[in-house]
Amino acid sequence: MVSNQPLRNSTSESDKKALADKPGQLAIFAYNYLKESQGFRNRKDIFILDLGCGYGLDAVFLARNLPCHILGLDNSQAAIDIARRSLGSELEKRVELLCYDFSDVSDKYDVIFVSNLYHLLKTDEMAKLRETVKRCLKSDGVFFLSTFSVRDPQYFGKSGNLSGETSSFPDEKCLHFFTRDELEKDFEFLNISALYELDNYQAHINPGFNHISWVLMGRLK
Ligand SMILES: C[S@@+](CC[C@H](N)C(=O)[O-])C[C@H]1O[C@@H](n2cnc3c(N)ncnc32)[C@H](O)[C@@H]1O
């Protein structure tokens, strides 16, 4: 069954401490799910793959708050260098950050996490990302995605359309905006258990952000 609602808001003292790290909203959603879901809550170690990890805020947050090992990949060496500086000696044992293209991964993971990357990809790169998910997600694993919605007020319609694509506005970066139908079609190889839009996505991190993004969670069929 597809839920249109986020998981409950976190209010406990330990959750407040965790949220002080300012993770992205997809990381908060994944954390709430993984610490409570039957398949994961008693696990001693969860193997997480963070594709397009950027400065590693979400990887660090998940590693601090869950019993897990994380591989964070980004094809920007500058981003990886910054991300590595935020790891202390304890986290270095459980968080590996590498400059790497997501399509080159081959190992299998319990969790694949993709925050704010999918809408930046060209059509062929989106297909490669989906292939990576199919290849690298364990049969009982779970996939988390956040990506821009067509209702995004900050960027949608603000630059010239990509030829033939009504929801793509390539400015400095290729930006595509998704409808629910598009995401359900792109990820039809998953049983999607949550798909909902979040207003003010990431506004808690950067008040200048004014985005509406989708949050999607699913497992391989
Ligand atoms: C908007 S940032 C998102 C960073 C982080 N996940 C977050 O939510 O804040 C997108 C990141 O994806 C990385 N990226 C783009 N294409 C990639 C690829 N093919 N393989 C790995 N990383 C990629 C970029 O370098 C960038 O750091």
C-alpha cells in the first residue's frame, strides 16, 4: 500500500539530539523507518549506500544514529574532501567516502539512499541510476529517494524548456521535475510503500531553499 504521509515527527530526547545534526529530510525519514521497521530494528549492522553523498551530512547523521556501515559516493573530489573532514576517528571505521560514479558500483546493500540527485541527471543517467538500484539493492533491502516535484516553486519554469520535455529546465544544471505518475513509472520495478510531497524541503538547513520534493521508499518486486 502506498502511503501519502510522512512517518511520525520525532520528539524524543534522543531524536532531538539526532536532529540537531541538521540532516536532510530524506535522511530523517530513513532513520525513523530503519529504527522502527521489523526487518531492521534488531539488526547489529546495516550496509547503506549513499549515491551522490555531497558533503556527507546525511551519511554522518545516519552513521551516528544507526548501527551501520555506509559507503558514500560522489563524483566530485572536492565534495568528498569536505565530507571526509567531518568524520572523526570513530566514524572513519564505519563511513567510507569515495570519489566514484554511481554507475560503477557492483556490491549489494541493505539500503540505497539517493537525496537530491535524480532531478539533476540526464535521461540516460537516470536509467543508469535505476540499473544501479536494481543491481545493488539486496532482495530484502530498501530504497530511499528524494527528488524535485513539478510543483517546485523555486526552479520549475524558471529557464528555457529542454526540447520536447515539458518538465525539464536545463539552466546551469539539467533540472527535471517529476509528477507522481513519472516516478511510479520510472520505479515500477519497486513495490513503492511511500510516495509523498514535502513542502519547504530542506528549508530547515537553508532558509533560502524553497522547494517541493518527492520522498519515495520502495523494495524490489
Ligand atoms: C545536489 S547534490 C546532493 C548532495 C546530498 N545528497 C544532499 O542531499 O545534500 C548532488 C550530488 O550528486 C553528485 N553527482 C552527480 N552525478 C553523479 C554521479 N554520476 N555519480 C556520483 N555522484 C554524482 C554531485 O557531485 C553532487 O555532489
